[in-house]
Amino acid sequence: MRGPCRYIPPLEVEIVEERQAIILDINQGVYVRDLNKGDVKIVRDKTYMLEAHEVLIEKIDPDIDELLFPGGKRDKT
């Protein structure tokens, strides 16, 4: 299901994942991988809802991330 709505699933339905829209401000972006094609794209400056076949990916190397953000408690996507 897509969009703002109330959904009460039947007993036979299993909800695999619940997703929220990603609100991006000006000069903000996220990297998105298409699992069907393997392509990676950047989404910027708008509200974006991931499709069923898309995932967020990390673009910063873990070693560099530790240098920039000691402790590492942040969203890396």
C-alpha cells in the first residue's frame, strides 16, 4: 500500500516492513539502491518514499566515518 491511509490487514497478511517518507531539505540527499537493477541514485531536495525494491545505502567508508564522527551514533544513509 502506498500513501497516507489506514490499513487493517487480514489475518493472512504478513507485514514485512513499514516505511516512512524521507523528508529532505534543500542541499540534503540520500543514496538509494534499486535491488532489481543494481543501480544507485541520489535523491535530493524533496520528500521521497522508497519503492518496494529500493533500499538506502551508506556511502561513507567506516574508517573515515569514525574519524569524522567519533562514537558513530548517527544515521549513515
